[in-house]
Amino acid sequence: MSSSAGLTDPAFIRRLESLSLLARRVLGGKLQADRRTNRKGMGVQFADYAEYNIGDDHRAIDWRVFGRLEQLIIKLFELEEDMTLVVLLDTSRSMASKLDHAKRLAAALAYIALQGLDQVVVYGLSDKLQTIVEPCHGRAKLLPMLRAIDTAESSGVDSDFDACCRTLQARHRRRAMVLPVSDFLFPTGFERGLGLLRYSNHEVFCLQVQDDADRRCDLRGDADLECVETGQRRRVTITPTEAAAYERAVQDWNESLRTACVRAGTGLVSTTTDIAFDDIIQRILRRGGLVA
Amino acid sequence: MSLLSPGFLFAAVLALPLVAIFLLKVRPRRAPVTAYFLWDRVFVEKQSSAFFRKLRDVLSLALLLLALAACVFAASRPVPTDADDRDLLVVIDDSVSMTAGVGNGSAFDAAKAEARGLLTGISDERRGAIATMSDAVRMQRFLTTEPASLRKQLDALEPSWLPTDASAATVLQGLDGFADSLRTVVLTDASPETLGLPDDVGVISVAASGERDNAGFIAADLQLGADGDEVIIFFQLAASASLAEQSGEVVVSRDGRAIKIIPVTLAAGEASPIITTAAGGPGVYQLELALDDRPSDAMPSDNRVQLIAREPQPIRVAVPPASRFFFENAIIAFEQSEGIVRLTPEVRADIRLERGSDVPPADARLGAIVFALEPGSRWAATVGDELAAPIPRIVAQNHPALRFIPIESLTFTGARAVTLATGTAVLVEDQAGNPLVWQRRALPGDDTPSGLVFNMDPSRGDFFLSPYFPLLVRGATAYLGGRSDEPRAVFPTGAAVALPGLTPDQSGTITNPNTNAAETPAAVRTVAFGDRTPLTEPGIYDIDASGIESQLAAAVLHRGETITNAATDLPQLVELARGAPWWVKLAAVAVLLLIAEEALYHTRKVG
């Protein structure tokens, strides 16, 4: 994707800005710590009352209540903390036809996160984890972030989701929001990788991007099938029966991903390249952000 | 042609680019896929298909090479070593019995189909010709190398209503001298033995499919009764050899209205003739055969006969006063039986019987039959002494006036030596050349009438009492009256007849039965006196003889045609190459092989 018509294109950035405004409205208009947590502490958003104990912050005592009840009651606020958004952008060769679309989705979510003053890091996902955008926060990093995603290229021989998740687990011990953007057509499967991410206490939201070539088979007759990643080849004769079997296999594969996500409490959005990226982002925001 | 000939070796080189093209064709398309591992799962259960795919590729290559080989062989125009490469004359029997059969299953259709198969092999090296044979052999298409023109001619052929005449085969015997270069094959339903064909003429027996038994009329006649109010009917039926005995009826109708039904019983072979009478006068009659158990048979055309009962128009004859009794009885004998003559006074007579001594009639141009010449007779230039026991010798053979008379056995008692005037033709003379019977024709500007002179005195030698005397009178009267060829009630098809009522120097027309008037007008032929015209189809012919209109009837009355060969499986007596030449068959095989290969190619391309 060239930068002139790519993610740094003014038109694209304007669309990202629109999405960002939508995010503010949907998420309550707070730029910092947009993500709510269950932890109580210092913050702005009132959460509950609690009896005062020695050592509590005097500033939290609700003096109005003391005036009426002569009891020291403190107000509890939701803890507002910085969130780290880890985008795992699948840059394997199988994503070649979908990479532009995946980049737009990743860029849009990273853009919203940076606008929300969250920390963002973007990794390339293939046979190993490759850093595309170093951890950053603040609006000043918007353009560098977009440029870095824009220039990411397909790489790797055989995508290995498990290995990448293990690497991520080692790098990010702190709880983070992990967003894999991929077709999830990993030969070794995805269950183990998703399990590792959940084990590391990360919040995971899967964004599956496929195209027609993944889901449908228009091939007929003799064909020399070649794996775009490994280069493996196989001469086959594809009859309508085989084509239907392949389409059924893809459906089963996607269904197994959905089942795994539901079982793990992981959010999932499946989309195709013919749906505009901003429509997908709006859909995600309107259903309450990236909460599973 | 040897397989090591340069042509075949060159053709073998052609196989190389063919193999190269094949390898390019079978090379599959390269298809990059993102979910290769899923394709692996799909095909993990189809490991055996790889073997069949390789087998299919080998089969496909084999088909292509076989197609190439077939094309090369076809281009070499192969001819079997035992093939007959002589020109082929196909003679199709188009007699009426070949119409036996229903719809397209007639023997004639079978013969055409067989001929089409034989003539398909005609090529540049082998020519073909078509002829038909019934009462004669008729060339329909002369030798040609164009199968299309032969097929066109075959399609146009129609069976005739004529009988098979074995004498027609003599024409084929004349082809003996061409046996080295011409092969003749006759397609017929007739028994090969009956045709008497030369040994080198092949015979292919054809037969109708379906109904093969036949029954029909083989003879019929009709005569008006003496009173004119009834007709005497004669007919004879026959059936094919395998027909089981069964009953039926012959319906006699006149002008379309049934007047009599005659029960008949039929068995294989000829039935006994039946003579019966029916009420009716002159007109067109029809006999139609209907069998109880067989509403139709193989050849319907012989189940119906049309006959004509003509209005009697007797020749009026006057007799001389001398020996009147004998002359009158000679006339009355035929007046009562066939009504061709009628005794009448001289003033109304058409013909006069006279003795040489009689005075000439008032009408000097009245025709006469003359006996017992006397010196000074107007019928001879001179009349001399009586001849002693002349021995007659016929000069004009088969003269109609003398048709039923054994002239050479007559004694001619009372004959005289005569010299004849011009305009006479001697019919019988003695050993010394003295005329005994002569004919004189009326000439323009001559007062002498037409006449037949018998140089004898019937009153001597008891010739008046001889049965030949009335026959002599009747024959001479009919001849002078233009009635020698009194038409029959019905003629068999193929018969050649002279137009009734024509006299010398006259001509008339005959109009064929218009059986298909909606499509084609009836054929009209002009016929001169003395000419005989064939009746080629059954039905009623209209005659116009110088203004006198009459009719003739014809019907399929042929024993050999009605008694069809009912054998179910006739032997095929000749073996001939049928169908297309080998190179055409090889080319067709090549096309089929290519189609099969294309089918395999289709499965490779679309699964």
C-alpha cells in the first residue's frame, strides 16, 4: 500500500477522525481510560460508598453524608488506568489479498486507542512475531503509527500463531487488550494460541478477515494447488463434489473459531474484504467497544 | 501400401507435435490457495483418484494417437485385397409385386435401401449405375462416380404397375462382354431361377417387411348379355403359397354402386375361375376382393379390377339374293352371340356380301366382301379360267381378317386365274402366284370401294356348310368395319393396344387414369392408326379416336405378381461390400476417438 493512497492519505485519516468522534460519543466522551475496569480506586467515575478506615484518603470522605448521619463514609471511584492495545496484524503470505483491508482495520482501532491516550503496540504475525509499531501513546504518534502499519509487508514461510502468542506472552506480562487481525487459517490451529493469551490474563478480541477466495471454490477440473505460504503443491482434479467439500471445510473451520471464542469469552468479529472497514469499526463500537 | 512407406513414416513424425500438444493440454492450471491444509483434508480420502487421473491421461494420449493413425490410414484410401473394384450396375426390379408391403416396408423400399448401401461405396475408382427392370430394362442413371447423383436418382424411383418379364433379362445377358469391368446386381423379389439371369449377374433377393401374404385377381373379363340388360362376368383369383384357406367375397359394383356380392373361398395357389351374371347394361364395372380374416394383404393393387361393358355397335351387313340362306346364317350366328354384326337391308348397310355376278350396289362406295368371281367383275382387271386345285399360301401373315381361319387348309374351289388392278394387296395366293384372297382399298377419286375378295365359290365343295365360312365372313366384316381389334373389357397392365375405332390415316389420343389429379395432370398420348400404346397403370383410360370417344380399362392381372414369394428369409445370393468406403469409416472412427478424447479433456477442465 503506497503512502499516497494508503493509511496516511488525508481522506483515510478524515474517516479515522470520524470514527474517533463516534468512539467518544459511544464510550462516554472520556478520552483517558476509556475502558472501564472492575477495580476500584482513584478516578472520576463514581462507583460506590464504603466505611472509612484508618489510612483511607481523607479527600474521599463524603462530608454531606457525615453531616446527616455522623458517619465517616468515603466515596469509591472506578479505577481509571492506561490500557495497552496490542494489535497482532497477520502479515503472512496467505493474507496477501486481504492485507490492505486488515491494515485499515488495525490502523483504525490503533488510531482510536491513541486518541484515547491508550498505549498501542502493533506486531506482525507470521512465522514469528515482528514489531511493526513500537509501544507508543499520545496523539503525536498517530502519523508514525499509520506510516509503520502502511509499510508493513507480507513475510514469513508458514504462519505460526502459537509461536507468536508465546512470544507475545513473554514480552507483555502486563495485562493488555490483544487484537489479532487475521484470517485465522492457521494450519496448526488457533486454540492453543488463544489459550495462551487468555492464560496471560489478556483481554482478547479476534477480528477475522477473509475474502471470497478463502470461502468459495470456483476451481474446476485439473489444477495444481500451491500453498501460498509453504509452496507445497498438489495435482488434483476438482469436481463439484470436491469444491463443495472444500467450502464445507472452511465453514467448519470458521465455526470452530466461533465456538472457541465463545467458550473462552473472547470477542469475535468475522468479516470479509467486501465490507467497508469503517462499517466494521462502527459495528464494533456500537456493540460496546472491544469488550467480549 | 506398406507401413514402411514414406507416407506412413512422415505420418509417424506427426505424432511428435501431437504428443507435445497433448502434454500442454494435460498440464494443469497452477492455482495458489490460502488454505492448503484444508484442501489436504478434502483430498485425503481420495488418494485413489491420482491413479485414475494418470490412467486417464494415458488413455487420452492413446486416443489421440489412435485418431492420428485412423486419419493416416483414411488418407491412404485403403482397399481390402479381396474387394471387387469393378463398376457396379444396380438393377432394381420395379414390377408391381415389389409394391407388396405396408408403408415404407415394401419390397421396393427394401430394394432401394439395399441399393443405397451398395452404391454408397462408389468412389473415384469405382463407378455406379442404376437401372430398373420389369417388362423391360430401363437405364435410370448411367455410370458415374458421384454417389450423390445416384442417391438422388434412387430417391426418385417409383415402382411400376408392370409385370416382371423374364425376356427383359436378355438385355442383361448382353452385358456378358463387360463382365471384367462391370458387375451387375439385380435386386428383386422374384425367384432368381425364373428370371433366367446370366451366371455372372448377382441377385439379391428382397422382401417386404410385415405382411407378405397376398391374394388378388389374376384374370377377369366381362361381356354384355345378348339382351343388353345383364352382364356375364368372368374372373379368377389366386393367393400366395403360404396363405391359409379362408373365405371372402367379391363385390361387383357398377358406376360405384354394388350390384352383386359373390362369396369366394381362397387357398394357396390359383382358384377355379368363376363365371357369373349380374343385372346391368353398358358401363364401368368394378370387382373388388375382400377377405373375411384379412382386411388387407401385401399388395392391394390386385384386389380391384375395373371393366368396361361397351354399348353394342354392330356392323350392318347386307347379303346377296343368291345363296341368301347361307350368307344370312353366317351373319346371324355372330349377331346373336357377340353382336358385332347385324343383318340389314342394303340401303342401310355398312358392308355388303356379294357374289361376283351381283350387280353393283346403288352406293358405289359401299364396302364389300366378295366371293365367286365371274369374268367382267369390277374387283379384278381380268378374270380367266378356273384353277385346278390351287394350294393356298399366305402372303400377309397374321392379317386380322384371316385371324381365326386355317387358310392353308382351305380348298378354294371355284377359284379363277385373275390379274389385279392397281390398289390391291394380295393376302393369299396359290403356288403359281395366282391371287386367292386380296384386299382393295378405296383410293381418292376412285369409285371402286374397299373390299375383300375371296377367290372361291362357297357353294361348291360344301364350303357353305363348313364352320369356317361364318368365321371367314365375320373376320372380313370386322376388318372392313374397323372392328378387328375389338377392345377387351379389361387389359392387364403392360398390354400394348391399338386405339379402337381408328381407321387408316387417322390418329387419336389416350388419356391415362388420373389417379393423382391434385398433384399432376394425367398424361395424354397421341396415337396413330396401327400404333400400339402400352397401358402402364391400372384404371380407366379415356380414348378420343377422331372425335369418337370411348374408354379402355387396365388392371393388375398377373399371376406371377399376385402369387408373391412368401418366404420369410430369402437367401442373399451375392456378397458385396456395403456402406461407405473404408477411408470414410476410418475418418468416422477418428472423429469418434477425438470426441472421446475431448470428453476426457472436458472432465480435466471442468471436473
